[in-house]
Amino acid sequence: MRVISCGEPLDTGLRTYLEEVFHVPVINFYGASESLAMGVEASKEEGMILFDDMNIIESINGRMYLTCLYNYAMPLIRYEITDRIDIVEASETDRCPFSRVTGLIGRNEDILWFTDNEGNREFLHPLAVEGLCIENLKDYQFRQVGEQEFELLAETKEDSDLTKIFNELHKELSRILSQKGLEFVNYQIRFVNAIAPNPKTGKKPLILANYSKTEELHEK
């Protein structure tokens, strides 16, 4: 028995949660309407393996370009898909000769842009904040609330130790900001009952760049 995930990015926290609940391996299948079979991830250690024999997938400045090799009825040649990926070529020690994806973020994710006191701008890419894996943390979302400020909304399991989760989140966020030279950025961690999906798309974006601090939230 296996659990197969497809259609949405599978982050580390959700994969761990599914494995703990179902006690079976989780297979992450990567496909889209432009090509139904682009890759598969059997384990988080190995990463996403691309089907190089069925597609030519390129990554240029974080953007993905697809050439489908099996669709003769409607060929796609270097068709831009706005997934953000990083590709690593296969090495001699890999178990199969296909390329791997080291980072994968779904389409149309916003980027957090910050401006320091001297007017210099720097961004925080979704790939830098996608892999927060903390025990009892079910979901999270970044919301920008100013040029030097964001907040992290955290949804947790019931009866969780919020102080422990807060400290671990604070440690991870401080490390990420330090690596990007964003020590001037302020942030808040807010625990909420649930992170609601976008009512129009039904999806939960990782990052919301256009967000008002006055928006009502149901906090824990």
C-alpha cells in the first residue's frame, strides 16, 4: 500500500504527517496538463526524479520550460511553465540516469521583497522558506505586512506545545534571514486555528505579498 500525492506541491511537513498517519511510503507524482508525466519522488532524500526520456525540462532563472517529446498531436516546444525549480544533472552514483529536482514550488507563488533603510531591495524566494518541518506544525503561511516586516501564520495540531513550536520557528526564521542578509527584517509568529484557502482557487498559497494587517484572523 502507498499514498500517492499529485496536483499540488508536497512539502516536507505534509509528507511527514501523511507517513505518520498512514504508516506507508508517500509517492509524490509530478504532472501538469502540458505533460501528464514529468517526474516522481519516491523519497524526500532522493528528491524528485524527472522523466527525461519523455520531456526536455529546462530551468532558466528559476523558471521552467517544457518540451514534450510524446505529444505529436499538439507539440509543445520550450513552453514556459511558471513552476520554480532547480535541476541537478544525474551523476554516476545515482541509481538512474535521470535529472533530479532539488526544489519545487507550485505556480504563481509570490516573492517577499524587502527594502532596507538605504533603499536597497532584497527578496526571500519561496524555495528558501518551503521546507519548515517542525513536529506538530500542520501548515504555515507567510504574509508580508510592510517593506521590512512579515508575519508567519502557523496552524498546529490540537494540544500542541505552542511555546516549543514558537521557539523552533523563531530559530529557523532567524537562520534563513541571516543567510539572506535580511537581519533588518522584522517578523511575528501568529498561531491560528486554520489557514484558509483562497476562495476563488481553493488553494493555499505559501506566500501572500499583498496583505493587510487589519484582515481579521481567528487566532488560537
